[in-house]
Amino acid sequence: LTAAVALSSACALRGRHLRRLRRSRERFWQTLDFRSWTTGVQDPKAPLPKVSSCPDISETEVREFEENGVVLLRGVIPEWVPYLKQVTLHQMDHPQVTAVLTSLRTFFSMDYVQAGLFLTNQGYLDFWYSSCIAQLVAKLKGSKEVRLIVDQLNVNPYLPPFTEPEKFHTDVGVISAVAEEKDVVRCWIPLQKAQRHGLGTLEFQLKDRRIRFQDVEEGDVVMFTPTIPHRVLFPPDGETYEQDRCVVIASLHASNGGPHPLEVPEFPRLFPERDESEVQARANKRLYSNLDRYFELWGKPTQLLDEWMQFITYR
């Protein structure tokens, strides 16, 4: 009888695991359904929230960022989370065709990935133009201008095969070939509060200790340098996410203005205000007009291959 009970329990546990596994990959398989693909610029037509002002950043937070290379800004964009959720759900339900490429290359590490969101989805560009994120970066860096280099949506990260769970990586490969590491700030925006054990959140390696942000809430933002080693807190082997874990990530360039290589419409100015000539260039479809232009801003094919491997292996 005891053996029968044990066998029954094991079968039930196995059945629950298989059901969780099927659910966990549902988002990935949906991305491959060509019937839901879109090819043009998406416009989810989500209403912008009413926000009175940008929250202040304390001197302590600025100093923490300068000394550690990372800081958690709590509750700085709570009004924007419902908006981003609406835009993100529309994005995942109607994948832009370029998401197929990014999702295929990250099959073993995420359920859904879309890079270059602002290029193909008006909702994300409106967020970057209208939210206080760029102003927060300007305060952290003491800069007069902030530009958007690239943004990305990550959903349900998993530990890739042949990768050590404790392995740390940097984000140097996602800052453009014409940007300097010291001028770039990575912005990490979770759209849900942390799940059990902080699954899907980040841990950073400082010189003498580790910092783990496993208690993030909706409206929090993590800002960090692209050179600081960090890792994702993956689910244990065999476990899955209770719900989609969506994070919007971006590389932003801070400077004091003036002529520099990133002063181009492909990297739109967000702060102190948008550049209308860049907005018009986007409307006229003059961004990345040819392959040479893409290689000029992002590097040669060998560099792009190295970036691709970073997506897969988290190195």
C-alpha cells in the first residue's frame, strides 16, 4: 500500500510538472504562429497615464550608483506599469515579425524576446519620450542629454544548456559600436513584482560582495552600468514561472550634448526634449536605411555574432 501511494504521488507530481512545462513554453510557440505576426510599426493605442512630475533622486542614491555601478530606484514609475503591461501584452499577442528571429535564437534561454522595441512599436517609443526614465538617468549621470540606444522585452528567462547557474555576465555587447561604456546606463523595468525566491530578478557582483534585488515591486527600476557583472536568478531545474515574467530593458546614452557619434535619429534624443527632425526621420522611414548603416552603428558581422552568442549563453 505504501509503495502504491508513493507511486501515485510520484505520477501526480510528474503530471503537474509536465503541465507546468507545457504552459511555460506556450508563449514561445505562440510567437511562431505566423497568423498572429505583424510586419509594420505596431500601435497598441494605449492611453498615456497622467503623471504630475518626475520623482526626485536622493544624493545617497546618486552616490550608490557612482560607487557600486548599480542602484534600485523604488516606486519611480508606478503610473506607467499598467500602460507598459497593456503595450507588452499587445506586443506578445501580435509579435512583430522580427521577434521570430530573436525568439529562435533564445529558445533555450527565454520564452519571448523582442529587441529594438521602439523601432517597431509606437507604444514603447511613447513611453521613452513621455516617462521620467531619461530624466532619472540624467540625474544619476549629471548629464544634459540622454538618448535611447536600444530597448528589449524579455519574458521568462531560463538557464541555457551548458551554462553554470552562478555564471555572471556583463551587457557591454548591447551598447552600440559607437558608444563608450562609461556613458551608457542600463535600465531594467520589471512589470510584475518578484515571484517566489526572486525568480527572474537580478544579482550583481561588486568588488567585495553581491547585491540581490529579489524583492522588486511594480514601479521599481534598476539602473546599472553595462560593465558590472550580474546574473539572472533562474528557476530551479524542472520548475517554471507562475505567470509570464516580463521585463523591459534599455541602454541609454548620457552626455553633455554637442557633436558625438550617437547624435543620429537611430538613437533618438529623449532628454531634455525630443528632436522633431529625428521624429520626422522615423516617419519618413529613414532609420537604418541600408545594411551598411546598421554595421556602421552596431559593428561588423563578427561583432554581431559575438552579441548573438551573449544572448544565448549569458556570457
